Amino acid sequence: MKYVETDDPTRVPGRLLGKTDRFCFRCYPGISCFNRCCRNLNLFLYPYDVIRLRKSLGITSAAFIDAYTDVIYREDMHFPSVLLRMADNEEKTCPFLTRQGCRVYADRPQTCRAFPIEHGIYYDAQTGRSQLLHYFRPPDFCQGQFEETTWTRDSWAADQGAVFYNQMTVEWADFMRLFHADPWGGEGPNGQKGKMAFMATYNIDGFREFVLNSSFLKRYRVKSDLRLKIKSDDVSLLRLGIAWVKLFLFGIEGEAVKAIR
């Protein structure tokens, strides 16, 4: 389960939802398929997912990545993907699934929040903007799609607390587009540059320590209001990390961070 980049929205599986289109869905304890969707998943985690999950569990981002994820390298991308590691049991359940439901429900990942909606990203080369596409695509076993409660894509996102998650997904997709080209200069994503870029985006606690306790703030000029936030605001720090990787790897200078010359 991950967003799909597309230049033709009609080619992505599922029913593409316009702003006013409606769909039926309701999930609740007692429905015959309850929690069946929480098994044997290829569930991609994005940096904001990790920020929320590690805080929910009361552990560091490094500890979360080590204990709960698999970091994989795909041929079509030059940046690693992070997948939630399923439990080592016969059904390969989500590690956060209990008999009562999800134990991290308030901080569940974007993919879980969006279900039964799956997302695509449409990039308009003329405007340079990305658009989040919404596809109604419940699995065949899902009985929630036969309930009578109706939603629009926006009302569902609001109900599930997914609006900000969706925004962060678009920001991440725009950043990932840069990695269609190889920035590593032959050393690959496992080299020192790759490790730094991964830390700056997925290991928010490690990146905070790097920014505050190294010569980072002497070598880079960080926008003043952002500099005040990074000690405690994880989202601001993540956005700084993304901006820094753009500069560090691609030479793309933005308002957030500039090299001191």
C-alpha cells in the first residue's frame, strides 16, 4: 500500500473520486471482516508516520526503525523505502494489532487512515505542482463498503484525521521525485551521503542531535523562525531535513536553509 505516481489518473486501479463524488463505507467492531485488513501487508511508512508512531510508543525514531520496519531498495528509486514489518506469526498480522483493535490507532499511518481510499500523485509539469488523487478501492472481503454511511473524499479525510497526513504525503512525493535520478555519485544509497539523507528524513531524533550538537548551524543559515522551532517541533525539523537534503545532494537552495559561504 503506497501512493502511486501517474501521468494518467484513469490508469490507476479503483474508482477515481472527484470532489463531490460519494462512496459508502463503515467499519466497526462486530462487522464480519473487522481487522482482516490488518494482515500480510506491504505497508509503506513515510517520515511523518514514523514521527507519530515512535512518539505513540515512547521510543526514539532509531529504535522504531530498528524494531518495526524493513528498509528496502527498489530498482525504480534511488532512495530506500520503509515498510512496516509484519509480526512473525502465521497470519503475519500488523505488529500493533490486538484483539480489541489497533493499539496505536490515534497515531496510525497515513495508509491506514485513508483506507478504503488509496492515493495516487499526479504531477503537472506545466505548473510544477502535485495533486493528490483519491481512489475508492476496498478489497473484495471488505464488508464495510456495503454499509449505508456515505462520504466524500474530503469528509472522510476530515473524519479520519487524515488532512494533514495527506498534505505531508504530497510534500514527500514532491521530494521523492528528485530521486528518479541517481544523486549518489557511484557510492549508492548505503554510502555516507545516503546514510545522512536517510537520517535527516526518517530518524528525526538523530537529525535533531546532528543539527543542534554539530557545526551544522555554523555551516548553514537556517531561516530564523524555523531555527526557533526545531528544538521541539518535529514537523518543522522534518521540513528542515528535506530542505537540507535538497541542498546537500542536489544543490537546490530554498528559503529554509542556505549554505554559509
